[in-house]
Amino acid sequence: MSKKSKTLSGGGTAANGLPAKAWTALERWRQSYIVWHTQRVAIRHLTSLSDRELQDIGLSRSQIAAAVGGLVDLQRGLVANGGF
């Protein structure tokens, strides 16, 4: 069995010697970073649109962050949890 084919389970260690809990924490951080980065790119893109273009998709400039965060219901025009 090669080192690459080992799997993490319980409190074991990975092929490179890091404990499974460290890999889990690292994976959670990586996933959080990907979500954060994707949201930042979306916000940057939406803020580059004109007010007219935002109006066409049912957003105002003040709703951009909430919409990217999933807090705006565009069908009903509602902001959940008070927005940002």
C-alpha cells in the first residue's frame, strides 16, 4: 500500500504526519476561504455595474452584499435577517 492510498480515519495521521484533526481544520479553512473569495469577486463585479444594470436585475446598490450573502429574496424583494 502506497502512502498516497492511505485514508484518514478517527484520530489517525495522514501520510505526511499531520493528525486527522489538523487536516479537517485545514479543509474547513480552505472551504471558507473559497466561499469568501467567491463572494468578494461577485461583490466586485456587481459594484462595477451601473445603477440601471442593477435595477434590471432587481437590486439596488445597497443590497449587493446582502444579495451575494444569500439574504435577499429577489422574487419577493425581501431582505432576510435585517440585511447588512
